[in-house]
Amino acid sequence: MIPAALHEQLQLVPGMTLVVQKGGQGNVLLQVQTEPAVLVEKDGLLIARVTALSDLSNITRTVRDQRIFDLLQRVGL
């Protein structure tokens, strides 16, 4: 939910897309997406063609390693 004052300040209307980014010092950045994401169907799935806002080359490895670490912590290894 977006507070009414912020909703009015950003002039948000139904159907708009907001980009939410993690900012510094625990802040959250909101930005109105000016161009809609292009959806294409591939093998029965909808895929959004978008431009990444950061380097995604190691994201899968990083998330996997963090999940393994968390699991090992829970089982006491």
C-alpha cells in the first residue's frame, strides 16, 4: 500500500507500473516506469523483456550459495 500523500505527490493512476529499488541506508526508491515491459510467450511462459538495473551475471550462484549457507546453519553444520 502506498500512503495517500505519496500517491498524490507521484500522481499515480491505476494501471501504472512502479519500479521498486533498494536504496542506500535502508531506503526504498520508487520510480514510475515510463515504458511498459514487453511480454513474449516462450514455451508456454510469459517472459518480460526488460533492461536490468544491475549486474545479474552471478545472481543465481549468489542466491544458491546463500540458501545453502542458511540451510547448513539451520542443521548445525
